[in-house]
Amino acid sequence: MGTAMTQGTGLVDEAAALFQEFREGRRGKIEPLVRLLNPTLWHLARACRLERTDAEDVVQTAWLRLVDAADGIRDPQTVLAWLGTTVRREAWRVARERGRSTPWEPPALENMPQDPRPGPADALLRNESQRALWSHVSSLTPRCQAILRVISRGGPPDYASLSAALGIPVGSIGPTRGRCLAALRISLAADPTWSTP
């Protein structure tokens, strides 16, 4: 089975193809599989309110468990769901061990694209707005946080991948996303320090 994906093929199918090749002995296929799925797994781990280092450890543990359990996964189409479930369970375990729940923090500013034109005052206002926005996002339910993080990456969301990763039916994603965005709007509207451009 080749890895060339036809246009429109979803994340689930691409992951399944790479995983099948990995199981058939082409061990190098784990690297493109990791690159493909790590952003989704990272968002799932962070949605469980883990600190950055704990989230990295959780995602790494999920990959190690996948390698160990690869032969026991009967249907390659379920690899994304399997990894998503493993990440969530491991994240919950780590959070219980830590005995704390830490709000999600926005990505490091040096990793975010910066517009070189604005002056320091504009940059400060933009950074404060981003912090405020992500603070409000972190007050939402973990499911809403995960959905909003995935759709904030831009482009049309892959509903099949979201369904597999979050364990909810495809038909529930749109309405859930709408409710999450409505809850975020209400939260922002109630914040006297929030203003839209």
C-alpha cells in the first residue's frame, strides 16, 4: 500500500495507510505518522490542562504504547482513535498524580508569527489580547478547548479526524463547535477588559 494520498482523503485514511505500512515492516513510516498526528495529539493532551512538559511526555508515551501494541490493533482505520484515547487516559492519569489542574497557556510568543511593522505598543496590545482570549478558552470544558484549538489552526476542520480523536459522532461536531463558540462569546462579552478591534 503506497502513501500517496488522493486529494480529499482525510487524516484518518492517511494515518491508516502509514500505520499499515509500519505494521508491514516499513518501520520508517512511523516518522511521517508522528509528524501527521502529533499536532492533534498535542492539542488533546493540552486540553486536559497539562503543563507543556507533561503534555510532551504524554504524547511520547502514547507513541511508545502504539509501537508496543501495533500488532494488536486489527483495523488501521482506528489508529487515530486509539492514539486519542491513549493520550486522554494518560493525560488524566498524569493530572491525577500531579493533583492539580493548570489552565492552558498560549504558545510561546517567539513561536508565533509576528508582524514586523507594528511598534512596541501595538505588539503589547496584541499580546494582551491573545493572552485574554486563551485565558477565556481555558475556562471552557476540555472538549470545547480541544475543538476550538483544532479549528483555530485554520483551514476547514477534518470532521472525521475530530470525531475519532474526541470520541464524539461526526454529526455532533458542528453543533458542539457552535455551542463552544457561543460560550466563548458570552465569556468574552462579560469581560470588561476585552474589546474587539
